[in-house]
Amino acid sequence: MAVERQLREFTESGRGSRCRWCGRSLPPRAGPGRRREFCKPSCRQLDYQARRRATEVGLSEHELIVARRELDDLYDRLYVLEAAIEDVDRDLADDPTPGDYRDAVAWLLAAARPVVEQRPFVEKGGLT
């Protein structure tokens, strides 16, 4: 359940701010001072390294370099998720039973987990 709670926290749109690097929700600011931009020091460091490297290669803030292999892998995972959504739409179109809904949710979760696991904040065994 902890994984689902953390995933829900990451995906729910809230009024609070989010980490500039990984997108996690930041706790509300208590008291005066600058607002937090990062959830932990490692995110601050990774953001600094990325900005420094981007400057070295002449990228603007809105440009990104992605390895072809990683991009192809992401497209493959998204294709599987898209196919699962189409399967579930078709399976639930004609008078579905509660078992059909359970199977559909299980199928969607199985297709969605590989996409989520590719996110930078996910470590083996669940979300961090």
C-alpha cells in the first residue's frame, strides 16, 4: 500500500509546490524564508549537475538529451499501456461483472507499473 500512497501523492495535483528535479510534493513552508525547491539534497545536486552539463553543451532550459535506447524503451512501455487500455475498453463494453473489473484493474496495473518504474524517483522494490 505504501507504493500506491506515494504514487498517489506524486500524481495528485495539489496546491503545494513540487521538487524541481523529481516532481515530488514538498511540505508546506513553515515560517519565513525562501521556499524549498528540492525534496532532498540529492535532487538539488542532480539538478545542479544537469544545469551545468546543459550549459557546457549549449542547451536551453527547455531542451533535453535522451539516449535513443531509453527513449525507445519508454515508447515500448507506453505502447503496452495503450494496448492494455484498448483491451480494457473492449472487455468492459458489454455488461461487465465485478470479476471483469478486477481483471481489468489488474491488467492495467501490470501494464502501468513498468512505465512508473522507469521514473527517476523509483528504486527497486517500490517508490522512495
